[in-house]
Amino acid sequence: MFCAAIAYPILIILWGELIPPKYRENLIYYNHYNEFNDMGLRIGEIPNYKDIDILFLGSSHAYRSFDTRLFKKAGYVAFNLGSSSQTIIQTELLLNKYLDMLNPKLIIFEVYPAVFSIDGIESTIELLSVDKIDYQTLKMVIKHFHVKTFNTAIYGLYRQLLNGNKFPNKILTNGIDTYIEGGFVESKMKTFHNSKVNYVQNNWIIKRQQSEAFDRTLLLIKKRKIKFILVQAPITKQLYRSYKNNSEIDNYFLLRGRYLNYNNLINLSDSLDFYDTNHLNQHGVCIFCNDLINKLHFKNN
């Protein structure tokens, strides 16, 4: 048993160093030194953002919807800490690490219901690749109890020890997505063809583990006496209507604080304001952000 405990990490490190990524199904590590990686860039920017006005949290619906430039134009210093497939478990970790440093006056928490039903493995792997691995991160890995996160944690710790503190790359675009200062990612302008999607009736599901992390996260925000707004960013009308329990989800969030469901607040065109079923294009982003700014009732002191 002892020999296996020693041999396994060594094998994982050799696997990560010698085997091409496409052959490493259970060891995923994002090479943020050579590729566009928006979360790596975001983590690298955090030291430049202290005592900010607004902090955005959430999944890709956050970092692709809240354009920090528009909020800056309105007089707010804003930072977007969203990441791909970020579930509440990863949001809680990020706040525990960086809330005191960023010290926002207001938190806008994007609450896409789908992230309450997934395990968050993808988001955890990304954080293990681009952020410092510490005790809190390892606790999250243990809770996942998944071979991919264990393997990535081992290899990530090795890379961390080898390279010291990790520094994100400076590649700001891949030709389709462009990283904007403050954490927003602008996508190349395109529109969405709704007729190509087959919509199936479904229900949003909230897993107990995610709900518990959500309540802990809100408690942390309240203890810091930080104002917060829960926002559901818009998705295409047909996708939203394919879910049968939208009212139930609205009630879940309304019980926890001020909540804005933008699927019911602005009239967007599926074909003109989105680039896929889930994400706004830049035209839609401008409509959404400008409306939200008008609703903030928040003064920049």
C-alpha cells in the first residue's frame, strides 16, 4: 500500500509529462502558458483590482454577459470572476480565496439553474490548472472524489512546485474569443439559427450539494455585509420555455435575496441577440448590461 502511494503520483507526473493530452482522458491539464485561457488571465489580474465597486460571479453566463467596459463607462470599477461551467462549489472556493482582496461594494451573482445540477468537475480541473493549489482547493478535490480531479491535482501540484507561483499567459485572443480587461470575454459577432435545435421538455434540478454551497456562499457575503443581487442572465426563449419548472426556480432564488430573472425582463431576439442557445452576442450583451445598470440603484462612492 505504501509503495503504491509513492508510485502512483510518480506515474501521474510521468504520464502528464510524456503522453500527449489527447491520450490522457483521466488527466486533463490546461497548458495556460501556450494557449488562450481566460481564467488564467482573470486570476492574474486579481491583484490589480482592490476595493472594487462590483464583483460578478458565475459560469460562462457571467463572463460572457457582464461586459466590464460598459460598467466602467457608467462609473463602476467592476471585475468578472466567472468561469466555464463554474458551479456554486467553485464560486464558494473563489470567494474564500479572493473576496477580501477584491472587497466589492456589490456582488452580482449570475445564477444559471443548470449549474446547480452538474458536478463541477470541468471547473475544478480548470482551477487546478491555472490557480494556486492550496488546502481549500484540495478539500474541494477530496469532496469531488473523482479520478480526473485527483490526477489533475497531483500533476498540478508538481507543476506548481516546479514553476513556483503560476503566471497566466498573455494570449488575449484565439480569433473567436477576446479577453477584455476586468474578466469579460467578447465573442466574435455572429447570430444564432434557432431552427437547427431540437428542444426537449425538461426540468431544472437543484442538487443538495450545490444548494448547500449556495447557502454557505450567501452567508459568507452577508457576514461581510456586502450587498448582492442574484441575476439569471437571458437564454434563448425556446430554450427557456422548454423547462417546465421556471416558476419553482424563481421562488427558490426569491427566498434568498433580491433576484432578477432577465428571461422575463427584456425582450431579446433569439436570432439577433444570441450566438447560441445559452449565450448573448455582443449586441445582446449591450442591451442586457445597459438595462441592468439602470436597475442597480447603486451609487459609486
